[in-house]
Amino acid sequence: MGFSNVTKINLFIPPTLIARSAGTWTAGVSSNVISEARSAADASFGLFIPIHLLSSEAYRQGAYLESVDVYYKIATAAADDFATVELEKISLPANGVAVSGSAVATSCDSAHDAAAERKALGDHSLTVTLDQAVWIDDGDCYWLYLLVDAAATTVFTLFGARANFDLRI
């Protein structure tokens, strides 16, 4: 049986599929762009971005995850901190075994490789690249976790994310 290889595939993850840990968020459309905006408040919040890609128990089959892009805007005031950008790998258990997780080694693009750059005012396209791209095993799933500490007047708008991968089926 032969395989079909497709490279440079992307999957958009809309803001409505991204879980948020705190704050008041409002969905909206402006100039044909859907977004979720967090009301200004001096508090931390987390974003949990699910990476929904095909997985397989077969060797080097399914999705080969390479990077994730996150699109957001910080307005009114820079955030106090944006230090945490972490890709989480969750291993799904067999019956009677506990779920386990671990962080995957990643790096951020040069315009976002420091918290000061990620928390700054402006429109952002943050690229998180896996240090070692991975074939997604059928027993694993991935989430990108971002923790932002907003200032009192920080308005954070989330436009979505994009998973970048190759596909072999």
C-alpha cells in the first residue's frame, strides 16, 4: 500500500474553539473579521488552543506537527507579562492508567521570542515552532497554552490560531 504525502498544510482554529480561563470575553465581527475580545481588567488569563489534527498508530502516518501560529491584538495598554508559551502533550491512557502530560520543546519567532515583545501594544502573529516536529500518535493530543497577565486597561483581542503540518495518509 502506498502513502499519499501532502506538505505545507494548515488548519485554522477559530477563536470560538479556544478555551479561556478568566475574564469577560465578547465575540464580535468587525470589517468581516470574527474575534473574541477580553474586557480590560488587571488580571491573568490563560488561553488553551486545541490542536485538532489526524493521528495514527501507524509509523509516520497522519499529521506531522511543525508549528502553531496565534493571531491576537493588544490595545490601550501593554500587558504586564506574557511569559508562558507552552505546547502541552497529553498522553491518553489505557483503561485504569492515569492521564499524563508533558511540555514539548518549542521556540517562538524572533519578533516574539521574549515576553516584552509578546505583551507589547499592536497586532501580533506569534509563531511557536516545535524544536523537533512530531508525528501525532493515536495515543497523544496537543494543546498550546498561553498565559497573559493583563494590565488594568489592556484589551486583548483573539483572532484565532493556525496549526502547520504535513500529512501522510
